Amino acid sequence: MYAREMKKIIKEYENFPVIAFLGPRQSGKTTLAQLAFPKHKFVSLEHQPTRQFAMTEPERFLQTHENEHGIILDEFQNVPEILSYIQLEVDAKKRKGYFILTGSQNFLMNQAITQSLAGRVGILTLMPLSLQELTSNHLLPKDVHEIVFNGFYPRLYQEKLKPDRFYPSYLQTYVERDVRQLINVGDLATFQKFIQLCAARIGNLLNLSDLATVCGISVTTARRWISLLQASYIIFLLEPHFKNFNKRLTKMPKLYFYDTGLACDLLRIESPQDLLINPYWGGLFECFMIADIAKQYLNQGKRPPIYFWRDKNGRIEIDCLIDRGGTLIPIEIKGSQRVTQEFLDGLKQWNELAHGSKTSTPASKKSFLLYAGMEAQSRKDAIVVPWTKCAQLIKRITAKKSAN
């Protein structure tokens, strides 16, 4: 078990009668739950006979596994109806931290939790390994192209698997099990093509009409499939920030993958060296940085307050905007290993707009440029942070001295 940042905050959730670990398959949820609650009885709802028992006789199922410490129900989305019976148990016996749930399907979880466990469950979202976790476990490669190509799933590192062996198997399992369970896709080959098209649009504005046309499906189907990819933690959408300057903003979100290794496999990239001259490198590096910023928040049990900013004409764009409630912190991301002055132009223009506007949310006096090089720099228009120093970025930029 690799050291996971989330382990530091689990005790803060033990007053909840139910704790749910959500996240993609093979992100380490089950291992972390067992490590954090070693005395709890472990029951997998992936096991067909066990799942059938829970579905047909939920009350007897819970009675059978009753014990003094608690129970871990692994992949509980397979039997969402059991949550109603867990609610009755929780309300009747009021045992703190008794039920530990793990699941890899977000929208089923949220719907079920909203109906059955509102106010009774603490939710934690565990993603694949973060930059900080790779660093602290001595797994971080020296080459940035290698880390983007490899991706971040723990099993890759634990079993020393090659990405070209791991990701096709992961994708096949995802499509054949999760997709079929969640939605009636019909033509799985078309759905796989749709995922590949999404990978080719990393870091771009989400254009459902374009995706639908190229894939040969309706816009309604494209929207449904995007929701499915979000629900199963394959992609996430970065929304534009709407507290704007003169309302000159785009309203479409940008599309990213949680794991760049999976995206590289979908794009048929065969080695880290291929990324040196690959047209997708800029989007993949941006994806790597933004996904890691999201992980830094999620590993603290917080919802990532991250957005992007772009004027309607696309002349000024900020790759990542952190909204701290009282302060906006702009971050620019570049896949280059050298810093040029033009990289800072967007930040300079945005700051001129932000500090000159009458918006209710003031801009920070600190701006950040994250890049694929190795040298930290302090420029007039931004603090330049190399990718190797981004693991503690959120702690750094949200410190009081950095927010002013």
C-alpha cells in the first residue's frame, strides 16, 4: 500500500455513521478503506452470490454481517437499494463509522445518497496517485514526458506494468462492465470511438455538436455519454468562471481526463519519446497539472474550486482560476521546458482587467505559471513553478502570505 494523502484526514470523518470512498476503478479505494478500518468486516458486492444475497434479502444480509466494529461494503453501487436498509440501521443504532462504502460510479452514488443517506454520510473522493504521492513514495520519474505517458494508477507502479498492457485492459473492463451496467449504449465500438474523440479534445472547449457529428450520433446521445464518462471518473469538465469583467466570457466548459496515461493510450501514443513532438503534448501537460490541482483538493476532502477564464473572442485565457471565495488566483500552464515572456502575457492582461474591474471578487496579487521545465523563477508578472515543485501548489498559493 502506497502512502496516500487522504489517510491523514479520514479520522475527521469517523463521526459520520457512514463513510463513502468514491472514485474510479483501481484508484486504491478498497485498499485505503481496509487500511483505515482494519477491524471492519470486508464484503465485496462484486461477488455474484454475495450481491444476489444483498439484493434479495437485504435485512438478513446486514444481520449476517453484523459485528462490533463495522462493515466495509465494496462496490456498493452494485446494490444501490441496500442504502435504504443502511439508513434504517443507522437511525436505529447510531453507530459512528460503522458502515464504510466504496464505489466507482458517481451519479448512482449521489442519487442514492441523496435519497437515503443525506446528512448521515461523509463522502471522500479518491483519485489515482497524485504528484505528491508519487514523490513521497519515491515513484516520480525524472522526465515529465514519462509521467504523463505512464499515468497515475497505483497498480501500474505496484506491479510494474507497462502502460500498453494496463490501459487497453482497463478500458475493455470499463466498457464491458461499467458502461453496460450504467447505460444502454448499443454499439460499444461507437462508444469507444467517442472516448477517443474526447481524448483528442483534451484542454478544448466542449463542443457536443462537433463530437456528435464526427462520431455519427445525435447531440442528445453525445450529452448522455459525456455524463456517463463524468459519472465513472474518466473525464471531468472545467467550468468557466462567471464572475466576469464586462461579461465577455465563453459559457462552454473545457474537457479533461483524470488520467493522462489513459488519454495517451486512446491517442495511440506509444512511448514517452513520442510526446516530444506530439501535437497533443500541450493539452496533455495542461491536463496533468489541472487534474493534479483537483487531486490536491480532493485529498483534503474538499471540492476543487477551480475554473478557467476566457473572453468571448479567445484573445485572453487563463488556464486555471482558483476561487477562494474572497480572492481569485490565476494560473497559466505551459508544456514548454523554457519560459518566454509571451507565456506571461495572458496573466498580465487578465490582471489588468481584474484589478481594474468592479467585480465583487478581487484578484490576487500573485499569479502563477506552471511549466514543464526544471527551474523556479520569480518574474514581475508571475511566480514561475517547475512541474516537479507543483505537488504542494495548493498549500503554497492558499497560504495567507500568498493570497495577498
